[in-house]
Amino acid sequence: MNSRSLVVLPDPAADYLRAVGAGELPADLPAGHAVTVLGPELAAKSFQRPMFVPEREIAAFYADFEVLLDVVGRLPDLLAGGSLAAFGALTDAPAAIRPMLVDTDLPRLVRYGRADLMHDGTGFKVIELGLSTAVGGVRRAPLGAAILADPRFSHFAERHGLRHLDSVTGLVDLLDAAAPEHYTGTPGDLREVLMVEATGALAEWAAAWQPLAERIETRPFRTRLAEIADLSKPDGPIADGVAGVSAILRLFSLEELAAEPDPMVAWRRLHPSADSTMPPVVTVPAHDVFNSKSCLALVQLPAVQDALTEAERAALRRILTQTTRIDAPYDLTGLIRDRSDSILKPTTLARGEGTVAGWTVDDTTWREALTTAARDGRYIVQRRVVPRVEPGCGEQGSTVRDWHAVWGLHYGPAGLTGLTSRLVGEPSTVIRGTTERGVLLAPVFLSSGAHSSSDDRHGTATAER
């Protein structure tokens, strides 16, 4: 009977820093490629090394995450009798939108977005679901591919069994699935995707969405930017330039739709009747009821937990931190006491707007923030997740220091499609958007964790089989 050694490798992050220190890898490997792939501005915000996630760990996490998505999709039936209007009230749909929910069918949950995760040392925890087409992060995906293709990195990559996922795959899958029967072009033609912003928003946001358009166009699509007002003529029929479009990609939130000059007209444009010739919208604005942070609190309600199997409850316990929706009748005593372990978040805003981290403010400020939030009734309080330490170089590249990460998990209809990471050096900092001062960004590789070999000087342990 033949046997061979199973080489258990050191942690890729520690091994990467060791290899840089020993001169086996160039210290400027990520930054050098970032300048070429992303340009100098984004390169300046690049972390000094890639990040690594074990394949087995992320696969186990994603199995639990799929349970979470399934439960969120069942919430309207479990808590609101299948009514979109009732569920919209539970998830804080804007007041201007709620009358439209009454006559709109409840959409099915579409598994696409970018969830925010933190790793507390025992496993990944879900901080936000990010169930939306209006998410970024795909622009940086080519950086990981460029690093992986560098011959100087090939031995390290092979040693750790590294691979990289391209997050644009999930978006392309979504566009493909939107309505293949709608496409009437000839084989080989590029399908057109109309990327739609809120009325008046392109003056500010056109440049920000251009990188996403360029990534979509690496596949058999062409793109064009438009605004909600461009979708139909003043008398109602769809605009001439919309008729040949394969799909509409929505780049705005439900709150932005509510701020339209005429929200009802905008709503009808994007939730057309069954006989309409409007191209399919990926996803319709009504789908945002699933993207509310309230959903992370709703899945933990006793009424929902009682309807789940023990396996489902166990999956949610593994990946969720305690999340509570607060309103005026809620007793704030415990939350006030637990200031240093709690973070207050609006249920429907993005990019950290309105967030108050209890551990960064004094008792008086925290109490006032909770009181105001409970009166407003559109907030949740989450138990703080303290991220594990991530080793990395200091600002000058000469010393090793501790960093702290938020992970972006990209997912689509077929499952996990990519991972990103943003890091800060101050452990008490709330890591918000990528443009925030002091936040660095890193590509993420999946690692196999071990490989078979008869002789590898970098192995730390072997087992015969």
C-alpha cells in the first residue's frame, strides 16, 4: 500500500509576511499591480498584502448563509400573512412608497448582493445582508487575478492552493437569468443593459458607476447609463431608446425612489403591468423590503424561531450576532447598560449613515441616541462583533502591526462569487465605506489549507495515509 505525506501549511498570512521578510516575495507586489489595474488613486488605498480565507471555512459559512437567505425570504409569510404592504411596514419602507405596496405583488427573494461580515476569531458573523443590485466592489476583482498571474507569486500560490473568485460572475448570472426570452437579437450580438439611477443623480454618480459598466462589458453585454425619468415618454409609453434593452439594472435604493419628483409615476415605470413591453428590472424596487437591516432582527423573533427546524436555528446562531429592532414601547434599560457592546444602526440607510457605536461615545450621548432612535422607530441595535487581529505591515512597511477587517461576501444565484476586504489599524474604529480616511482595501484569495507532497521545506506537520 502506497502512502504519501499530507503537508499542513502555516497560515497563509503569516507565511506571506515571512516570505516578504525573507525576500522571497516583493514587498510592493499588491501595490505594484494596483497601480496598473486600478490606477494611482485606488492603489494608494491598497493594503500591503492579500487576505486569505480557507476554502473549507467559507464553504461551511456559506451553507449557513443560504439558510439565512431562505429564512429572510419566508419572513413575509411568517410575520405578515404574505402581504407586501404589511411586510413593508415591518421593514421600514418609506412612507411615500407604502401606498404603492398595497397593489404590488410580493417579489420573490433574489439571491444577489454583497453582505458585510466580521470574523470574531471563531467564525464569520453577518453584519449586513446587502441584498441589492446597487452594490459596488466588483471594480477591484481584477487586482486579485493580476496578482495570481504574477510569476513571482506562483510558488506561494501553489504552495497554499490559492484561487480567486471574480465577483462580476454573479451579476452576469443575474442578468442572464433576468429574462432570456426577452432578448431578440441575433447570436453573437451584445445584449444591452440599461443601468438606471434616480432622476437627477447621474450628474454626481455617473463616474462612480463607470467601472461597474466596464466590468459588465468584459462579458457579452454593452451598457448605457440612464435615469428613472428616461424610461418612458411624458404620455406614458416606454421611451424609444429602452425598447431594445435586454435588462434594466437598478442602481438606486427604495429611499431614493421615494425622493423622486413623482414617486408613484417612478414606481409604475419600474413595476410595469404584465403586458408591458418594459425590459425586466433586476431587481424591482419592491425587493428592497428584504434588504432592510430589520430582517436581521426579525429572523431572531420567537415567532420566526418557533417556525424553524433545529438545524435552521443552529445555522442562524452560528452566523448572526444578537440584533434587536427598537421602537417607542421598547424598554431601553438593558441597551443603555450595554453601551460598550452595542452599535445602533438605521434600518434602511447605507454607508454607515446614522450609525452610532456605543463604545465610541459616552453614556449621555448613547442614551440620547437610543431614545431618539426608539422614538423614530426605524433602528436596530446589534451586539458588537470584535474583529480578530489580522497581521500586516505598518505604514512604512518595516514593522508588523495589528489590523482589523470587514469582509465583503459577494453572492449570486449560483452561490458565492467573490470576497473583498477593507481594513483599519485602529481597533475601536467603525469600518464604514471604502472612501473613508484610514480604510485600506485588499484582494482576497481562497486557500486549500494543505496539499500532498513528498518533500516541502515550508511544511510544518505531516501525516501518513
